[in-house]
Amino acid sequence: MQANSYLKYNWPSILWAAFILYLCMMPARHLPHIDIPNFDKAVHFTFYFTLSILMNRGWIKQQSFNSLHKNTLLKIFLICCAYGFTIEIMQETLTTDRHFEWLDEAANACGAAVGSLVWVFYRGNKK
């Protein structure tokens, strides 16, 4: 079954994406307060940096869907940006103490882009 092969290599990115959603939808009062300016932007960057690397690894290794091997970096970047944007909208519309922030989405996009670049560098040096 194709899905089994896909899940074999992509379960880490799926689990990580669920973890991001869980933390981003959690009421702010349940999150630790860290008194460092823009610390949350570093967290967003790290979330999507990691997601991008996990997705790149899973997509390259899986053999079920060959279309994932074409334009992989662009597809993963766009999916990460869309996922982050969707979560930002969900925060604005479904929570009372979390709000949409363009700078969070910018941090998400930067994390996804840098993660993909790091992946390309890592893969290039590994060959």
C-alpha cells in the first residue's frame, strides 16, 4: 500500500506538525512567560525550520509518490507557509487570547526557507 511507505518516512513531520498545532492553539496563559523580546519569533522560526527539514527528509526517502520528488523545496516551503498562515487564522478566530500576527508568519516562512537551505547543504555534502 502506498500510504504505508509514505507514512514510514513522514511520520516525524506529521507528528511535529501536530505538536506545532497543539502548542499554537494552547491558551497563552498555559505557556511559560519568557521575558526576552521577540522570543516567540525565534520559537516560530524553530518550529518551521524543523518541520521543513523533517518534510524534506521524508519526501526524499519515500518512494510512494514520485510527484513529491519534483520541485520538493518549493512545495515544502509553500506547504509550511500555508500551514503557518492557517494556524495564525485559527488563533485569531478560534481562541480568545491568541491573535494573528504577520511577524509570526514571517518567522514561519524564514524558518521553512532556512530549513530547506540547510537540508540542501547537508544533502550536498553527504553525497
